[in-house]
Amino acid sequence: IPWVRTIVPMSYEVSRTSRTAQLGLVRSAVLAWVLVTGSGCLSTQGERDWGGQAGWPVHGPRVLKAARDALFDPQTWVPAACALVFAIDDWDQEVSDWATGHTPVFGSQDDAVRLSNDLLSVLEAEVPLTVLVTPSGRDPETWVMAKARGVAVEYGAIAATGLATHGLKDWTDRERPNGQDHESLPSGHASSAFAHATLSNRNLSSIPMPKGWRRTCQITNLALAGTVAW
């Protein structure tokens, strides 16, 4: 599940020590990886039968392959490594304070919030659209069943992302940059954005189209999710 990529600290709670915060990040990264591997074993895709085998059968070799793929996926370990680097010497708090005070890129916090919501809506709408375009067989009954199974797995992944995000918010207890509450890490918007972007990108991999177009769309989705996160 792509919300692992959102584990980039935004600010430290002043009353906590740096060591405690770093420990929370490590525990969060470990839990995130467990959730990734547990959910990854349920999904499957093919260029001709998208969703046809989604969720079944689940057996040992398939689970191990999903765990291995999740662990070595750069979109899993690169953000986790960056999060640990950001935790060194309160660097994340310095960046957060600077960004909150200078509001680069978007000009104001209000504009950033509005754009974040708009871009998240775009990514959310893209998942069902790409699902409809994926090839799932010509027989109507087969097509409907494949779509239903694939949608169940994908939206199950999105639901798992949301539950994990809220659970980790309570666990890390990190103050938001604006001091509103202690539900900063991980970001719900960023988690959802990367979840939807990655699922759309997986769907695009099953849609017949020129390779260059596909890669452009996939990179754009990740860029949009990154903008939401910022």
C-alpha cells in the first residue's frame, strides 16, 4: 500500500525528545511494511484479464512473492529511508518551520489546502475510470465478475490505508506544523493520494497503450500525489 511513502516527518512535538520521536518513526516504518506485505498478497493483474484472479487463490508462494516485491519496491524503502534521515537532529522540524513561515510554492496555507483537496479529488476519480478501461474479458458475465473482484481488492487496499493512517496518527502523536492538533503523522491526504495514484498506475499497466504515454501518465500521478503531500 502506497501510504508508506507518506512517512516523512513534518514536525516534532516540543515536549518529546528527539530519541523518542525517532523510535516512533522506526516502529511506524516497520508496521507500514507489515501492512504492505499483508495487503499485497491479495492483488493480481494481467494485461488481458484484469481482476480475474484478484484475491484468489492465496497460498504460500504467492504471499512470499508479494512480501518480497513490497520490501524491495523503491516506493517502499526509499521514503522510509528518507523519513529516518529527516528525523536526524530535528531536521524535519526546521524544514517544517521554514515552510510554514515562508509558504513556498503555493503562497499561503489556505491556497495549499485548496489545491491539495482538488488534486486529491482528481486522483480519487482516476481509480474507477482506469478500472473501467482495463481489459477484463469480452464475455459480459466474466467482465462484471472480474471488475467486481478487482474493485473489491483495490478499495480494500484504500480502506486499509485509511485505517492504518489513523492508527499511526495516535501512535506517533506528532504535532501538526500549524499546532492545530497531534495528528500530523502520517498525513491522511498524502496517504490517500499515494494510495489512489499507485492503484491507478497499476491499472494503467494493464491497459493497452503506447509505452511512452503510459509512463507519462504514471509519472504525472506520482507528481500529483507528491504535490498533495507537500
